[in-house]
Amino acid sequence: MDWLWNIASGLGNLGLGVASNAAYDFLKAKFANRSQITPAELQGALDEFLVVHKVNANAATVINLLAEKGYLQVTQSHLHANDELSFGANAGATFVVGDRTQTTTAKTAIKAGQGAFIAGSGAGVVQNPDGSISFHVGSGSKDGISFMVPTKK
């Protein structure tokens, strides 16, 4: 059964790689065309990160997670709102939700297994009160949503 653990561990590392790539891309874009940055600028950029890890949250009505700027990451968490739950990022910001995360409402569920992610910029996902799930994408050239699912070899 060691081979099974190695595969599971590898898939987990893939998930961390996806999140790391998103963080790297955010910092790279933030400091594009700069040859030097100060420690204060780097700290300011890191302050724009919100990482939700291993959190169980329940709301009576609505949960909205939005990265207006910066980077939002939700991993190994369960978020529940009875009526509506949404997550997303404005243009120029990034969200990554997944790796054993569930977002649920009274009528919907999104379950991302180990190493699976939904990521985007200038986009969002809404679990609506009527039981539908909608995907919203802006009109910018860098706006979009990606779905990443680990593959078995």
C-alpha cells in the first residue's frame, strides 16, 4: 500500500504546486518591469494574500469571498451558507479554491478532491439560492476560470 500513499502524496504536492504557481504569477505581475523591490513593497504585496486553510465556516444566509486585489486561497476547508455562497476575484486579482474543499448551500455543493482546484481572475462562482451554480467571467484578456483535476497515470 506504500504505492497508494506515494500517489496520494504526489497529488497533494500537485495541488500545492498549483497554489504556488498562482502566488508566483500574482507577485510576478505585481512587480513586472521592476529590477528591484524593497522589503516593505514585498511585505505589502504579501499582505494582499488571504489564505483560508482547514477552516469550517457556517453562515445563516450568505458567504461572499472576493479578492478585490491580491490573492485568495481556500484549501482543505468546508464553507456552508444556507442561501448563497460565492467566491471570486476582480481583474488583476486571483482566487484558488480546492484541494479537499467543499462549498455548500442548502441546495448546492461543490466538492474538490485532493489536488483538484477552481482558479480564476476577473471571474467568480456563485452557488445560487435556486439551486443553480453560475460562473461569471469578465471581458478582459486575462479574465477567466480554470478547473484543474489531477489525472491518474
